[in-house]
Amino acid sequence: MNSEMAAGFMQGAGFNAQNLKYLLFVVVFAMVFSVGAWLGTLVLKAYGDGELNAPEAMRACVGIAITVLLVTGVLGSVIL
């Protein structure tokens, strides 16, 4: 966004568009990590109940962590 458009948006809307982008990124970041944490608790519960053995649980947790980081990175690069 060029400086004239940014100044016009700031004057009309009353806030900086960059701040809105950061807020959107923080909200998406929190949602993705919340879903990842929920999936992690499901894996750990399944491990505690004996439905998964240790290597399967570790593989699932690592897969969840990698997926969360990739989704966050892609969405962050799109938003920011």
C-alpha cells in the first residue's frame, strides 16, 4: 500500500491497516495453536488409555507440531 492510500485509510477508518494485519495474525496464531494443543491432548489421552504405544504417540505429537508450525508459517506469510 502506498503512503497516500495508507494515510487516506488511516484518516477514514481511524486506525492503521498494519495494526489490523497484526491483530489478524495473532488471532489466527492463537486458533491454530489451540487446535494443535487440543489434538495433542487427544493423543496423550489415547496413550494413557493404552490405545497408542509410545512410538505411535511420539510420531503423532511430532506430526501435530510440524503441521501446526507449517500452517502458522504459511498463514503468517499470507497475512503479513
